[in-house]
Amino acid sequence: MRHGLDPRTLDIYEEMVLNFIYRFLPKPSVSVAATLSCAAADAEKRDGVDRISGLPDDLLRCVVACLPAKDGARTAVLSTRWRGLWCSVPLVLVDTHFLPRGGAEGRPPSPGFVSHAVRRAVSDALRAHPGPFPFLAFVNRPTPLIDLRIPAALFSCASLRRLYLGAWIFVDTATLPHGASFPSLQELVLGAIVLEDRDLDFLLSASPVLEILTFIGSGLRARLASHSLRCAQFCLCFVEEVSVLDAPCLERLFIWRCPSSSVRVKIGHAPQLRMLGYLEPGVHVLEIGNTVIKSTTKPSPKTTVPSVRMLALDLQFRIHNEVKMLPSFLRCFPNVETLCIQSEKPVEPTDCLNVKFWEEAGPIKCVQSNLKRLMLREFHGDDNEFAFLMYIAENAKVLESMVLVMGLRRHSEPEQMAARMKALDNARWACGSSKLRYMISQLGEEEGSVWNFTVASDFMWNDPFFCGV
């Protein structure tokens, strides 16, 4: 349930995580605010004949499935014709439809009263309806409740295809009956869930057709072994490790704004991996196969992931150790066609790179042969940024666009910035002509990257980093 205490009572990080979860909860498929068209019918044309009840069962089920749970249940008293219809369609149950009205914003008069009222109404509906339950969003009240575990009964819902869980302690798997599983589950979103490493192993093994796995605001060491998983996301998580051990169908792997000081990202068997981000050179420890990537690592079949076509990096260009790792990271993905870099402004910048750093970096295959699109977000105009952009311009032979996204801030040396821009535009572009474009950021000053995990897991959407592909 998502309607308890005000999230502002929590600390800033917990509030951010919970708000992120709430923001992307799927919108209910039914509404209590909808108006019935028959209410507007001309009274003179009404003859008292019940024509709706004469419709075929399949059509009546469609009508009932579009009603909120309370209204759907009430159709059973209309006539014997309607009696079994509500129980024969998938249950559509939205807890907000049971909330008492209160306050100017419709907030409940007190958390305790609302919790009891909603719990009672939801329990009554679940007892009255046999299922199936193809989708469940089960997000706990945003208040620190100690030892509040996910109900074990949840693992008996064999019909679930989509499951969103938030603000719970994971169930003690020792208490689950033998064979407990989610045989139909295709999408699983876990937000602010307290769990052990073995719990993720259990979930993956108990979900044989799982395609989408998303973690938000949880702490874990993730080791992915699944023959069905296509997309894995870790947002705002305290992760020590994200290891793709055996995921032959994995196409997308996303790590976004995870505040851990060091994260090991290991890519093992993932032959279908196409999209990867946001890696942080110099912060993330990248391991491919059994090789830890260092600034001196030479590219070889054992240190590359040739399947990746779209790569996103989070980088502080004014931190020497991060930029020093950038060439090695790029060499690991020789077939990248779209590169998105989020340029962060460091609190304590280090010395600038040697002016010949990129000249001495040597060839990078993805830049020379495959890179078509480069987007640099939050462009600051620093020396290291310009040096990198000049390297791309002079070496990317098939480049189609270089987009610099800038904020609405004033630069301390506008003349120098303009001169550098002109020099970049007039460089010897390896692709034949300048592909430079500018955009003004739609975000506020220093807002950083944006993320939408529902878009990122939509396999019909091929631009999760919003690069304009």
C-alpha cells in the first residue's frame, strides 16, 4: 500500500527512493472517476428493456473488467445473468479506490485509520474473488516498520506475470513450501527490498520465464544466472557487485546512480548484450571474463564484449584517474555505434591530463570503425572534454552526429569557449565534415542524468539513454 505517512518524515535518500518507486508505478487500468455514457441518454428514449444483459458473455466480461473492484462486485446483484461474471475475469484491485476522502489533497485523516480501512476492503475483495491475478503492485507504507516481511502466501500466486514489490524485508525462503515459484512471472520490480544474496538466486531459479528484473534502492551483491532474463536494472542501489554469470538472452544491463564507492561489474556469458550503462570508468571495476580491465589492458577476445552496440558512461573529465581509464573501457566494446557520456562536475578536480594524452592513447576500434553517434551531456567546456571531443572528431570515420548538451549557465571565459568551439568545428573530421550540434539541457543546473526504468525495459524502445537514436 502506498498511502501511509508522508514521505517527508523519512531521510532524504529514503524519500528519493520511494518517490522514484511511486513515480513509475503503472497507472491503474480502471478509474472511479469515469462517467457512464448511459447516464447521458435521453430519458424519453428509455423503454425499460435490459438490452445489456442480452449481450454475449465475452462482451459482458469485457464490461465488468473495466470496472473498479467495488463496482464489478456489485454487478452480481443485478440479475442471475450477471452473478458469476465478476469472478470469471481477472481481478482489477486498486487500493486508492478504497481510501476515505480527507484533507484538501484527499489525504487520509490518519495513517492508522486508513491502513485498517484499506486492508479490510482489500482482504474482502481477495476473499470474494478466486483470481487469476496477472499483475500485483504491493508497496508497503513509507515508514520504517521493523521485520515486516513479504507474505509467504504471495508465492502461491502462480498466475502472476508482473510483480512490483516495495519497502519490505524479503520472505524467509526456509518457510516457503517446496516448489514455491512464479511459473508465469515475466517482470519483477523490487524497490527498497531488504534481501540476502541467496534471495536473488532463489528468485531467478523460481522464475523460469522472467524477462525483466529491476532493483531500486536495495543493497545487494547481484549475480545473474538466468536463461530467460532480457533486461536487468539497478537504480539508486547500494551494490557491491553486478555479475552476469550466465545470461544467454540478456540484451540490456543498466546501472544508474548507485552511490557505492566501488562497484565490480563483471560480464561473463552474455552473448546477446546490446545496451550497457552507466559504467563509471575509474570508479567501477570492470571485469570481462576473468580479466580485470586496467588502463594498460590490451584488447583481445578475452577482454571484449563485441555484442554491445549502445554504451553509456558516467564520467568526471576533471578527475585524472577516471579519464585515464576511458580508452581501456572503450576498447572493451569494439562495435559500439552509440556512445552517451554524462559529464559530471567534480567537487575536488585533479590536475589536467597531459596535453598529448589522447595522441598517445592509440587507436580505439569502436571509435575508428563503428561509432556513429556521440552525445555528451552536461558539457562544461573543460580542457579534458575538448581534448576528448577533438580525438573523436579526428578519428571517427563513420560518425554521423556529435551532440553537446549544455546547461543554461554562464561560462567564466565565453571568448575562450567560443574559440574552442570554432576549433572543434574546423577540425579535420575523419568522417569528412563537421557533425557538431548543440542542445540546451531541459534539466536544471547540474541535475545529472535522467532515467525511466519502464522505458528502459520496453523492448520496443531502442533509445533508453535518450540519445535521439
